[in-house]
Amino acid sequence: MSEILEKTENFVVDLLSTKLDSSYLYHNLSHTQRVVKSTKELLNFYDLGEKENEIALLAAWLHDTGYTEGSENHEETSCDITREFLGRQEYDKQKVDRVCSLIMATKRFYEPQNLLEEIIRDADCSHFGKKSYLETAELLREELDILGLATYTQKEWREANLKMFQTEQRFYTDYALQNWQEEKNKNIRRLIKGKKAEENLVKKEKLKAKYKSESPDRGIQTLFRVTLKNHLMLSDIADTKANILLSVNAIIISLVLSNLMTKLDNPSNNYLIYPTLLFVVFSVVSMVLAVLATRPNVTQGEFTKEDVKQRKVNLLFFGNFHKMKLEDYQWAINELVQDKDYIYSSLTKDLYYLGLVLNRKYKILRWTYTIFIIGMIVSVIAFVVSFKYFGPDRGL
């Protein structure tokens, strides 16, 4: 490294470390060092000679020093700082002019006129062809926001970067095209992928919002689900109670037939005939009522297309379609699912008629239990009276 390059490096490192506003998250010392590194990489490939290399590296070190005095016209300010610094070092004036010319070549939209200008422009934009591009670009977005120069959302920043890739940024040197262009293309694909992912997410959210607005409210769904579940549970309870009564009465009748009936043949046991008959009658009536409580009521099982169109039939109850052909039922269900009001109407009817069935079951069960209790009490009283007044020990 030449003496002037060493002095320039020390000067720039000290200047950017002490005088540059901390708000510059992108245009800082790290950026300058990256540009210098990329410049060296390009110069090593082209081997332009020590003098040309020196001028290019001086421009790389000094090209963003103007940010210490603000971002506006920073290239011109960088040239002023360059002339002042290199002038103190008694650097050749023509070479200083060439360094400043290269610094001005980093200005946006400038088209390079020679190889050195192409090198300095490619080095200044080398981050476009690096894996760290997205992170580096995010630093620039935050810098613009902090400085109040521009504010971008993630979506807007992605669009701005894609636009720059497509309309502005390009590599000029053959080396950059061969070594950095491929990674640049990958960065473009990453941006496009991120854009598509965001668009898909937006579409999904819109679809979700649309579905939510068009679908029944969660509260309504919960209402029908919980109510139907409760009705079915009550129906199961009623069937269980009826089965219990059937079992108990069946056992009672079995005991009566196996024990009491054999004793009634004896004339001395005639006093047991009426209590036994009374006991059996009440048990049989209880059994009949218990059977009636659980006895299913199946309807005609057929409907017409007109019934479906007029919403007269509840397609959710098997008793309305068990005799229909599969094709007719499929057609009817398709009509149902296309009409939200029809769905609500069918669910409401299903709930209503299930309630009527429950009402019938519990009414019969109430009568069944009442008759069973009365029968037990009356039968016990009848046996007691028969034993006391008509039994073998009545005279004692």
C-alpha cells in the first residue's frame, strides 16, 4: 500500500468514526470499506497498474465522506473534502481531478465513460450481487426513515428495490457480470418470491374475511351445535330410563310367574289372586308405556322436487328421505347447501321436531313412573290387606 493510500485510509476511518451522524446506518464506514474491498477485487482482475489502482482506491475511500455534512449533494461535498485533504498531502492536482471525477461517477443515473468509472460504479453497487443484499437494503430503508428522507412499508420497499433492479441498476464490468450477476439474479428472485408470498397472504386474508362475512357467525353455529347435542343427550337419557323400567318390570313379572303363580293353584292361597293380578297389571302397563316412550315414529320417507324448492321438507331427518333414490337425495342436498337460509330452516325444523319427540317421550315416561310407583304402593297395600284379613293367620 502506498503512503497516500495509508494516510487516506486513516483520514477516512477517523472522519467517518467521529463526525458522521449515527443515523447513517447504510452510508457509513462499513459501506466505504465494502466499496474499497470490491474495488480491490476488480482491480486485481484488470491489473491496470499501480497509478490507476491508486486513483481508483482513493476514490473508493473518499467517495462518501460528504455524508459528514449531510446527504444532499454529498458527491460534490465529497469532492471538496477530497481536494482539501489531498491538497494538504501535496498530491498531484491532475490526479486529484481524476479522483473527483471517479467520485462524481458514483452519482445516481450516471453512465460511466471509461473502465475506471465502470469499476467504481460496480464496486459502489456490489451489494446488489451479495448474499447479504436484503439485510443491507433494510439498513438503507431504516436510514431513509430516520433521516426523514422517505418512509417505506415492507411492501413499498420491495417494490422500489424491484423497480431499481429492472430499470436502473446494472453491472458494467465483465468481472462483475461474471461473478456478481448470478447472485444479483438470486436476489431478484428472492424479492419476487417475497412479493408473491405477500400477495398470497393478502389473498388468503381477503378470502378468509369474505368467508367469515358470508358464513354463519360462530355464535349461531355454537347455538345449534350445543342445543342439538343437549337434545340428543336428553333423548338418550329418556331411552335409558325407559329401558330401566322395562328391565325392572320384566324381572318383577318373571318372579311373579315363577313363584306366586304356582301357589295360586292351592285353594288356601286364593286370597293372593287379586293382589297378584293387580301387581302384574301395573307392571304390564308400565312396560307398555315404556315401550311406547321408545317406540320410533317413522314418516313416509319421500319428498318431491317441489317440496325442496318450496323448502317444505327437512332433508336432515332420515324419516323424510329413507325411501328416496340416492340421485334424488344428492340433488336435494346440493340445493340445500347452496341456500344458507334453507340450511338454517332445516336445522331449526330438526331442532323443533326433536323437541316434540322429547316432549312426547318425557310425558309418557312421567306417566310410566307415576303408574309404576302407584302400582307398587297399591300392590303392597293389597298384599298386606289380603294377608291380614284373608290370609291363613287372619283369626289370630
